[in-house]
Amino acid sequence: MRSGFARTALAAAGLALAAVASGGCSGDGAANATAAVKKVPVTITSANGKHIFTAEIARTPAEQERGLMFRTDLGKDDAMIFTPYPADGGPPREASFWMKNTPTPLDIIFIRADGTIATIAENAVPFSTDPIPSGEPVAAVLEIVGGRAAELGIATGDKVTWPK
């Protein structure tokens, strides 16, 4: 869901057409598409305890550009982690995400190199192309279902860990 990539829309359209052509857009097709994705536990330690999410990993530029676009199957503890960020390597840098083609509101959690939460963009508006900036250099980004951060008491400064 990184902004500024025109090819994202083209790639997504191509994937959608391929899914339709193969009969994919049924419930089984969507489940099969996400079943092959590698998932890891991501733990956020906050003032009121540990919260564990099952996160898909977005490592490549293409995976990070696509993010959670078109997804309507997210459970309350599902997530996507963009690691390393940026995908092409290098030191942490400021991030800017968007919600283009994303029908589910998300909390976008920007994570510093030391694993602490820099900022949280709560309930990002579905389908919006407005940039959502990190505000400072980050090394990873976690997307969870909108409203979960507030519901669980997750805040700036909390620690985020996952197997790397």
C-alpha cells in the first residue's frame, strides 16, 4: 500500500483479471491465494500485556506495493508486516502509505529500528489515496484491522517483536 506506484494499479488489475479468468474470485480461490503466504507471529507488548497477531510478511517491493489491497477476509488478529522496510534494503526511512483499493479500515503501525512504535495511523479510510506518513524514519510497518490498536490499548512507544 505504498503510494506513488502506478504499476500497482496495473498489477492489481492484472491479478484481478487472472483470478476472474481462472474462476478464482470465489471464497475458495481467495483462501488458496493467501494460504501460500508465509505468516509469522507478531507480538506487541503494551502497558496492559502482550497482543499477538498472525501476520503475512510483505518483503519484496511487489508485495509491499500490493499490501492488503482488495482484501475483505481479515480477522481481528490478522495482520501484514512490511519487513524489511524499505524492501530494497538500506537504513530506515520515512514511509508513506495509502489505502487505495483497500476496502477494510486499517490501523497502520510504524515501527522504529529499535522495535518501538513511532506512530499509529488509526482507522485509515478505505479507498483513500491520501498519503499516511510515518513522521520519522521506520524499519518496519504493521497493518492491523482498524480500531484494534485502540481496543487493545496499543500506543506509541510499545514494543513490537517478530521472528526475522
